[in-house]
Amino acid sequence: MKSIIFLSVLMAFFCSRTTAQIKVSDAPVPKYLLSAPQDTQQIRADTGSVAPKSALELEWDAQTDTGRSAVLEKGTAGFFPIHTPTAGAGIYAFHLSAAKGTIIRVRNMNNDSVVFVKVLGPLPEAKRYAGCVIGLSNKMKAALGARDSKAFCELSYISY
């Protein structure tokens, strides 16, 4: 009986001492958490870390009321090569019915990879886009993890 009392007193002593020495408020905060407000951050599925949302994703949130008023469409995406050294050229897409300037959230149905693209205009009538609802750059093909010339995707955007 005395040993049980001794152990409980010993545990209480060490537990109170440990909590007094370690405070959550004293823990260092990573700089990436301080760089953006909480509503502009997301948890990355691949690493589990917190990353700021891209400008296109923030614009998509504004257009679709954070996805609440978005139109969901499933279909095939075709890919086109980009031969320009411009860094942001790969974020553009062609779509059958979305208005120019619309931001589209594209999710690869096979691996749940997501990219955000901006519509340049209607999908051209070309052989490579036969049966497709959206045309994406090869840069977006790599980001989506697609291996073939076409990929089955879920699109989310605002319809005007």
C-alpha cells in the first residue's frame, strides 16, 4: 500500500514538473505559418505540411464561394505541348463551355491530384481533343500525374 502511495506522489511530482517546464506557447512557430492568414492555407496531401494557397486557388475560392456554388463536370482532359520559356504559361486551359478567365479546379480521378487552371478560350476542334472537355498543357499533365495522352478528370468551376 505504501508503494502505491509513493508511486502516485512520485508521478504527481514529475508530471507537474514536466508541465511547468514545457509550455506550448514557448514552442517555436514555423515561418510558413506566419506568412499567410489561416484562411489562405491548406494542408498538402502529399507531405501533410501546411502550405499557402496559390493565387489561382484563392481566385477559384472567390469565384465559387469556396466551392459551394461550383459546377461539377466529369470528362476527359487532352494535353498540348507548350514551347515557350514563360514561367506561367502552363496554367492556362481551353474548355468547351466555361467563359474566358474562369478558374477551373481539375482533379485527376485516378490519383486525386489537383491543379487550378485559367481558361483562355474555347477548346479548339483538333484531333488531339476528340472526346475531351478540357485541354491542358503538358506542365499540368505532369502536375496531375497523368501518363497517357488523355486523362479522366473531375472539373469544378463557376458557370456564368
